[in-house]
Amino acid sequence: MRRLSTADAGFETALTELLAFEAALDPKVDAVVADILADVKKRGDAAVLEYTARWDRVEAKSLAELEIPRSELHAALQSLPATQREALTAAAQRVRDYHEKYSIKSNTYVDDAGSTLGQRVTPMDRVGIYVPGGKAAYPSTVIMNATPAKVAGVKEIIMVVPMPGGEKNAMVLAAAAICGVDRVFAIGGAQAVGALAYGTQTIAQADKIVGPGNAYVAAAKRRVFGVVGIDMVAGPSEILVVCDGKTDADWIAMDLFSQAEHDEMAQAILLCPDAAYLDKVAASIERQIKDMPRKDIIRVSLDGRGALIHVRDLDDACVLVNRIAPEHLELSVEDPDALLPKIRHAGAIFMGRFSSEALGDYCAGPNHVLPTSRTARFSSPLSTYDFQKRSSIINVSREGAVRLGKIAAELAYGEGLPAHARSAEYRMKSGVK
């Protein structure tokens, strides 16, 4: 794991190399995805069935056969050990409680001419949720994507999840039951994204598609954006820890592991003004990694994209935080509130020594769907806002039509649009209702 210092002459170059991540599409992947999407758009169910048989090794005569009924979702919930069932239920409730506090509300006001202006907030009709399957199963993804949609008032949630070889994950199905997902289909890949984006004979078109996936899923979401909405095209997971050197080194090492174990391209970085503490964390990494089941993935991640960075002080660390704009930021310091005003760019901020990022992944409450690859500079966590739309409300009074008409007509003539001007002027005439 590389060691850097902000005091080194070559630090800027080293930091640029560390943060470099090629987010551009693989042309070969994009070409395959383009063909799949076109095929699904043209042939609907038949195309989805063919691709599911080819890549997931699941044969079905109709897409209806790949829909998992609600009774099976609830049966999966009841089949879980009590501890798992209780943990899923508690996590879902905490996420719901949090999101219920953050929804946009309709509102209006009346100006001095008696005109009523404002916004009307309405939920989307139908949302598609992509949940990864195959190599791993993520019930937490179900909770984090379905819950804010439900809280926002989305009428129908359709979940797609690949089940290679027909293998079903009980926790994923149970999470769907807990969160009130309306329909679940055992399909995945670009073909599932296409089905949600264009609609098929069995699956209705969604208004928005959310949830993570592999390179083919990401490429498909890019391509269908505009036909439907998407949440984001996420890159590898990231964690940036700012520590004052007083947190148990084993805790910090494991926090770095918690993201590095996702995949080889994940990024874990520690900033600290105490060089001796960085040595302690490095030693802890070497000692603890031996016992980690995913040690090979962690090692590649830390060696390839991880870093222990010595900073001048905590103010210096905050400057770096804003440049890196991390997905997850831990402020493992004595007084995190003192640093918070200095942080402008971060997806989720974990305050204090006891706020491990892992809690945010599962049950703290805020969403774990976060901007990656420095997009926290302009993006935000998934929330109820992402499943709501705003319509402007404009109810102009007779007096308002006169006042505003003068302004509108002047500007319209200036833009060379006389019909706009006359439309406003007609309503300025006395007696017009």
C-alpha cells in the first residue's frame, strides 16, 4: 500500500495518479449492450428469454414463469433464521424512518398582485430496481432502493435480479417482501435494463431505473437515459478516512478493508498528520489481512488504488477531502463537528470514532447509494427526491396579467417572438377574464 505525503515535491503527480480512474465505456461492452437493447426493444419478452437462457442458464417458455410471486417472497422471509429476519426488518425500518423526514412537499405563495405561484410535487408512477445477483447477493440494495421509492409514493416497484442457474437468495427475496416491492423478475443484465426501459409484453415500462450492476448494466443504463431516468452510473466503491491518530489502529485498518473487499478497483485512503500512526495502521493491515476471507481482493485493491497519506494537519486533510470528493468519508477525530464546516464534497460523512462506514451500508438510516469517482462534487445520495417530480404552479391574477404582461411583451419583442408578446398583451386589455 503506497505511502504519500503532502509535503513531498511529487505529491500532486502522485495524487493525480492515485485518483485516476477510467470511467469511459469499453467500446466492446457498449457494442454488445447496444445490440441487446435494440433486440429487447424490438422483440420484448422473446429477446429477454433468449438472453436469460444464454447467460443465466435459465430456460423458460414465458417471462411470466420468471416472475416470483409475492407468496414466495413472504415464504422466503419466514424461512430465514429469526436473527436475520429481525436484522432485515430493523434495517428497513431505520431506512424508512430516515427517508420519511426528507421528502419535498407541494407549496404555493401569493405575490403582491394576487397571483398564486408554487410547485406541485408528485411521485413517479413506476420504478425499476436492479439488484445484482450471481457472484453475491445484496438484500441491502433492495432496502436502500425500494424504501425511498415507497416513501415518495411510487405506485409500482418492479425489481429485477439475475438468478444464474435458477438459484434464489432468500435474503434478497425477503427484503423485497419487507419493502413492499410489487413485482420481482428473475432476470438481469442489459436485457433486464432494456425490459424496464422500453417495456415488454409482460413488464411495463418504468419511469426510472435505479440500482447497481456490472459493466453491461452500467452501459445499458447510460444508453437508456433519456427514455427513462436513472439514478447514476456508479464506479468502484470508495472510502476516505481522516484520523487524528487517536483511534484504535485496528479499527481504521478494518474500515479500509470494508471497502477494499468489494472489488479490486475499490479505493481506500487514510489521511493523518501523525506519521507514526500511519505506521501502526500499516502494521495492522498486514496482521489482519491474513484472516480475511476476501484477502486476495483486498490486497489487490489496497496495493493498486489505496494509500496512507501523511498530511500537515487536519486543515490540510480537509483540503484533500474536497479534492478527492469521496463516496464515503469518515472523520475519525476527537471533534468532527469542527471539521464538518470545512467539508464541501462527500457522499456520506461519518462523524466520530464510533461511526463506521459499515453501519451506513446497512442500517444507520441514510441511503448507501452514493456518488462515486469524484461525482460528489455535483451529485447527492439517493433519496425520496429522486422518485418525485415537481410541476410549477402559475395562477396569474388580472392585476398580475397587466404587470407581468408589460415585462413579458418587452422581452418577447426583444427576442423577435411577436406571438409571445401579443399573447401577453391581449390579457393586459381591460375586461379580459
